[in-house]
Amino acid sequence: MFVTLIVAVLIVAGVAVVALTKRRNTLAIHSPRLGILNLKGDAAERLIAEDMGALTPVLGTPVRGTASSPFCNVLFIHCDIAPDGRVTNFSGTLRDLIQTLCAPLVVVASENSGDAYVLSTKGQKHGRANLVMTLSRQGGAFPEFFARLFTDMKRGVSMPVAWVKLAPQGPVKEHEKLPSTIFACEAGQLVFR
């Protein structure tokens, strides 16, 4: 079977990330189910309400979890990542958490530092997904961006293509009305059906 190696440099709000994936076919998520895992407790409830307000019309009512994984294939995690790379209120790193949850699309919806994300993912080959790591939500820009992204994906546009459409890459003005994120396109050309 023919395999294409895709090298993508994604820049959102001035942050560049190199993502490597192997592409064989587009991965389709049929009837995407949104899940929210809250490892921050009450501190995350306001942000979760904002996210649900924007995403429920696109993906339906989410399933929620606080200590265990909600059964879903699109997962928003609200968590803090400690300076040593461990996820607070979990026994391991972000890669360990993603491995446990098994969702092909994971968004860390709470803000963490780029250094914390590096320590939580560096050198680890397990726990792969199309992973979005949030540096700054930029207020209401965060839920609005993902509602638009997921709407495009439901129309059959793959995640990386929809992402670049909404956040053009290359030498462009800083994306003032977009969240500041790192997108690691590890699951490749993911679409919703």
C-alpha cells in the first residue's frame, strides 16, 4: 500500500509546530460524540459551559466525566499540567491520559504553558491523536473556533484542511481573533460523517 509522509508546519497565534503523520486513508468518525473530562473541578465549570454552548449545536449534548473517561471520540479535557509534565489529578502525563481515553481527537481546553506540554509529550510514542493543546483561549474565540472547525469537518473537510482554512499558515498577521494553540496532527486527515 502506498504511504505518504506528511510534514505540516502549523502556526496559530505565532506558535509553530511540526507534525508528522503517515497518511493511508482519511479516518472518518461516524456520528461524532463529544466528551468532556474535567480534572480541574469547579474551577473549569464556567469554561465548560462556554464550550458546551458553542459545541452542543454542532455535536449534540456531550457526555461528561470527572474521574473516568467519558465514552466519546471527540474529547475536551480540562486539566492542569504540572511543571514536571504530569497531569494534575491523574497518575501520568498527557500521553498516558490520551492512551487511557482512546479518543482519536483530543483538545486540552484549559490553558497550560508550552513548556508543560513539551514535558508531557516529549519522547513518548504512545497516546497518539489529533491533539490540540491550548496556550490561550482568547476568551470567546476558543469555543467559536472549534464550533466552526467541527462544522467544516461535518461537511467532509478534513481536520488539517479545515484548520488551515480557519487559521491560514505562513507569513500572515497574527491571528487576533483565534485561540493560541498547538495542533499535533497525529491521526491525520480526520473527518466527521
